[in-house]
Amino acid sequence: MRSRLFLKIYLTLLASLAAVALASAAFVWLGQGEEESSWQSQRARFVAALIPPDMDLQSIKATLERFSRAFDADIAVYDPRGRLIASAGQPLPPDVREGRWRHARGSFHTMVTELPDGRVVAARMARPFRPSARNPLTYLALIAGVIGLAAYPVVRHLTSRLERLRRGVDAWGRGDFVARVPADGSDEVAAVAKSFNTAADHVERLITSNRALLANASHELRSPLARLRMAIDLYEQAPDENRKEEIVRNLAELDTLVEEILLASRLDHVQKLDAPESIDLLALVSEEGARHGVEVFGTPAAVMGDARLLGRLVRNLMQNALRHGVPPVTASVAQVDSTVELEIRDEGPGIPDSENVRVFEPFYRPSGRSEVTGGWGLGLALVRQIAERHGGAVRYESPSGGGACFVVTLPAHRAAPTIG
């Protein structure tokens, strides 16, 4: 079934062709009328020059005989009152003077010319003594029909691509998030299809990420909730300071996990920072290092960003090294050309090369680690998100001397010079 869009486009094309054809036909018809009038005037002068008014009857008859033989025509000359002056060939019908260029019966054509002195010359011949008459409207209609037929597959192809795009969008809107549309070609329709596919990929990644985050979070929340329930039951039976501390510790773990989940979800939907400011990264790292007992060294370097998010990035890296690595843990800040590098090292066993990329996945659990020892939660996943929102990146390196090293690269901020 043809879509309404196809009919609109195709009918608009046909209407435009019809309008052009009619306008062209009117122009040609008007021009043809002028041409015919000019031809009749020239024909009258030509005939008047051949048989002038002062020519005698014998000369007129001789001239008519020559023309009759040359054109195989029946010719007659009448005076202004309609009386026959002279003729050649077969007699003409009495009503021959009623019309001009009128078709007689059979294959003969009649030509009637009125001379300036009032005389009338009538001729009946097998071929018309005038330019061949063609109907321009017929040719214009033929051209419009050919163009209309040729345009049909082109318009149909265009609208069929739009229909496929619509069906893909409808399928995606019904929840089929893997649905994509063909993006062949390089025109505007292909550009719209590519934009839709790009947006659909992005939304699909977000949905998949949120689903995985929800599934992993629900799994990770079970352990502290179970421990908290058990600690509360034991505390009710026999209140104890250690059990109270266990309850507080489990609550803090739940609070941290929920906060990380909310922050990860928010960063998934944020493309740029709200109000970035210039931050001395070395000072920020030194503050977090003093809080966690991590040695910090390096040179001052400024970056543009959110101090709270960057503080969370540094804190997560330090806590990860203290929890999963082996002391001593060190942090360094250095500026390399137009970038600032933050390195946090520990002397732990490190991460296998096959897993140094997956370590940044939410709730990553290293190979061989049981659920009792726990996974790495959202800490490093948040580090990657925060670094990317600041235009940077994070990677894991295996130092030659052993241990583990996480490197965060951020764009350096160069303050505009002040004019004093």
C-alpha cells in the first residue's frame, strides 16, 4: 500500500509537470497564431505581386495555368463581388470563399487568400501550401508523461527508504532496542538513518549498562544487608560494643555503595561538567594522601574540572591500592607537555594482562577471588567515568619492578596571562 508521503511527493511532481506543460502550450499557441497571421500576410503580398490588378485576363489565365501544373492544384480568382474572373484546373465549389485553410473532403486542402484590392484567390491542392501544423500540446503531454513515468521509481525508492526508517523507529519505540535501519547512500535520508543508529547504539549501551549495574548492585547489596541483619539480631540478644561497630560498619558500606550507584548513574547521563574551575591537582592529591596515609610527591599542575569529582577519583584509587595492594602506596603528579599525569602505585601482586581492561568494569571481580573476599565494586568504574568527563583517560600499567600502577591522564589548564 502506498504511503501518503509517496502520494504527496508524486502528485506534486505530476502537478508541476502539468502546470509547465499547460504554460508552454499556451505560449506556443500564442506564438503560432502570430506566425500564422504573418504567413497569411506574406502569402497575400506574394499572390498580389504575381497577379497585379492591372494584369490583363489572358496573362492572369496563363499564370494560373502555370501554378496549376506546378502544384497540381485547382485555382480560381474572384472579383470583390464574388464573380469568377479566371480559373485553372477543375472547378471549385461555390462555397469555397467561406473559410481559409479549411480542409475539404478527401485528402485535398483548400487555401483562400484575399488580396489588398479585394480580389480573392482560392486554390485546392493535394498538399497544403503552408507550414505543417503540429499540435504542441500533444508533444508537451507526451514529454510530461515520459517524465512522470521515469520519476515514479525514483520517488518510490526515496519514500520506501523513509518508510523503512519509520518502521525501524517504530520497532525501536516498541522496545526492540537492537533494531537498526539501513544507512546505505550518502544523502539526507542516509544521514538521518546514521544519526538514528548512533543514538540507538548510545541508548542501548546506557540501558545495558544500567541493567548490568542494577543486577550487580542487587547482588552486592545482599552481603552487607545479610551481615547487618545478623549483627542486629545478635546485638538484640546480647548488646556488645563490637557488634555495634559491626552494625555501623555495614551501614557505612551500604551508604557508600548506594552513593556510588547514584553517582555512576548520574555520570552516565552527563556529557559535560556543570561549573568547571581551575584546580591544583597536586594540592588535591596531597590532601587525600594525608587523609589516607599515602606519600605524595610531584610538581604543581593545574587542571579544569570539578574538585569534588576529582577528589573522588583520587580517593577511589588510593582506597583501591590500600585494600587490594601491598604497602607502600605512593602517588605522584607530573605535567607532560599539555597533559597532567597522576600515578598511584602499590607493591601488590598486580593484575593479569588479560584483565587489565576489565578491571574498570562495574563490580569487577578478579579471577580466583571468591564472593567472601568481595569484588572491586564501582570504585575503578567511577574513576574511568570521572576521567572521561574531564576529557581524560585512565589505564593500568605493570611496573617492571613489580606491583601495580594506575595512571590518570587529564588535559592541563593554562591560565590566561594577566595584563598589568
